[in-house]
Amino acid sequence: MKEISVRQIKEPDFSEGFSIRNIDTMLSEKDLVQELHRHNFFFALFLEKGEGEHSIDFIGYPVGDYSVFFMRPGQVHQLTLKQGSKGYLIQFNREFYAPKEEPVNFVLRKVSHKNHCPLSVEKFSKLLLQLSFIFEEYTQKQDRYKEVITASLEILFIELVRQSKNPKEIKNDGTKYSQEQLEELLELLQKHIVTHKQVTQYAEMMHLTTFQLNKITKETTGSTCSQLINEQIVLEAKRNLLATTNQINQIAFDLGFEDPSYFIRFFKKQTNFSPEAFRKNFK
């Protein structure tokens, strides 16, 4: 059985769960070309200058100057960066940065669920100052540098959430409480979709009633919780169909479906394609 490729950073500088790299150095001599794969860590790409192609979970995003790409563990992506691009690449796992305080953890959830964020020169320059400071701390490794970096990451992510707000994109943003609950739900879906596919299960994990949970999802996204669950199942199915050569039956089992024929019917109802047709047409 072929699993979706998971990139592991092998360099010694990631042994402690964090790295920051200067893209200028990485791309000084050649392009960066990565085929479809997935990470088991957070991936944040800050481009002061950039040209190339980037697809995250099968959605293509424009690569340009003053833009940020942020990915959560488990997402799949395909990236090409042209020589001469400038900026920073941050990669970290939950062992290095796992905020226990809910307000800080919410910021990480919020920033990591927006995969692409184009910014103005002025907004990006504020992030660049913080990134340069983190890079200096990481390079010099002075006393208690890890603590300085984790504190700086918190500031960086708060600033990114501030800078990425676009009032024109917000139609029914809901209350702050609803937004926080939505972010928690999305994280739970990412973690548990293989074994948990019922609204009642997520409501129980979040200490809510199904009515309360559906009210939150309708208020913030316009969709029911059941619809969000189905979307997550379909996304994970697409990841497996396009990034592996696994048989359809195996993919169904890997996604927690005991009956492959039911999985096929479910996928076709959601996408208007059978799994086989989807793989053939989009791979």
C-alpha cells in the first residue's frame, strides 16, 4: 500500500522541532521544485519576492511578492519557486510550539486555516521585521533562544491575523465565540475524520449540543456541521486519490468506510464523479 508521501526534515537544525531558512540562500542557484506531498508539521512561507506555482489541497494559489502561505500538518501541496525569490520559510511541529493558553492556541488555529494571504508592501514589512529577528535568534542561538523564538512566533502570528483581515471578504463573521468554536471544530475534523463522521461525536468532544454546534457552523460558514464533515471526508479522499496509487477499496478502508461501494456512492454524490473518474480526470 502506498501512503501519501510525508516530508520529514532531516537536517540537524530541525531536530528540536523548528527551523527558519532564508529563501534567498535556498534559491540562489536553482529553482525549488517539489512534487505533491504532505507534511507532518506546520509550514509557513513568507515571500517578499516570489514567482512560481503553489497548490494546497488541490487549490492553486498565485505566487507573488508580499504573500504568505501557511499550511497545517496533514495538508498536501505541490510547490515550484523560481530562482531569485526572497523571503523566509518557517517549519515547526507541535512539540516546539503548542500553545496551551486558549487565546494563543486560537490564533494558531486561525492563522493556519488561511492557506494564502496576499499583503501590501506596508503590511508585509511589519512581518519582515519580526522574521528577521527570529532568524537572528535562531542563527546565533544565544541563551534561552528557544523561548525567545516561541514568544516571537506568537507576536508574528497575531500580526499576521491582523494584517490578513479583509472586511470585503467577511459577510457573516459571527461572534468571536462562534469563530473560536469553528476553528476548534475544523481542527477536530482534521484529526478525527477517519473515525468520527457524526455530528453528535463532534458536539460531544466540544461539550455542545448538536443544535448549538449547527447554529455555530451556520452562523460562521452558512453550512451545517454535517456538510462540513462531508467536505472533510471528500478532501481526504481527494488527497488519497491524487497523491497515491492506492486501490479504491483500500482508500475506502483507510478513510473508515467498511463498505467500499458505499464510499463510491458517497463520493459520487458529493462530487458528481466516481473516485476512479476523479482520479483519471484530475491526476
